[in-house]
Amino acid sequence: MSVISVSDISRICQTINTKSLSALCLFGMLLSMSVFFYDMPAFAETSQTTTTKLDDEISLEKTVTKMSIPQNNTLPWGAVKGKVNNPSQGYPVIIQFFKSLEEDPIHVAQVSLKGDNSFEYRFRVLSIDDGKITHFFEGDYYVKIFKVVNTPRSDLDSA
């Protein structure tokens, strides 16, 4: 029969605590790294922006960009975000998603500007319920972003 001393028990407990602490640290590192990947954009395409003067005070700025959601996407959320330069106060940002530019929009959102004139719209890309995966967005889409801005005043130079 073998006898276990108090020092042996102490050493075993320290080993168990060290392994638990190591596992907890590893889990924490993986979790903190996942935050970086959580907000990764699903697209990085060039965009085209046009401005249409509505009246002497305001203009409509329209940006069209392409969004691609990979077929093997596992992230549940997507986001459209940006900043409005020289916004006209009181107007929301309108975001429309199209499968093709010739069709009607498949999703429309309206978001308010934050205090720093930025905006952000988060949308569901996929859902997992009871092990069943439902893809709301998959493939290529066009995104139109409409912003109301103050019309630049060219006549101020002469004043």
C-alpha cells in the first residue's frame, strides 16, 4: 500500500490549478481574438458615389458598393457603417440591399446619425436554431447608401 504525503497532495493540487488556469487563459485569448474577427467586413469592394442637388440648401449623396457573403460564412451578423461629411441635420441614412441593380430592393433600413456623424447598421446574415442553419444573405449583393448633406456654397467665396 502506498501512502500519499501532504506535499504530494499539494503538488497535485498546484498542477491541477495550473492546468485549469492555463485552459482558462487559452480560452480567454481565443475569445478576445474572436472579437477582431467578429466585425470583419464581408466585402471590400470599391464604391461609386454621386451627389444630386435637391435645392439650394441640401443634396442627396448616393453610394453604391458591392457586398459579397461567402457560401461558407459562419458569422451571424454583417454591418454597413460609415461617416457622413457635412450632414444636413434631421435626415436619416437609408440603406438598400439589391440582388441586382435592375430588381427591387430585398432589404431596406433607416438609421440615425450618431453624435460624430457616423452611422452603423447591423443585420442578420444567418441564424442557427436547433442546429438548423438559415442563410438570409449569401452571394453577391449591391448596397445603396443614401445620405442628405448640406449643399456646398460656391457663392461664399465672393462674399
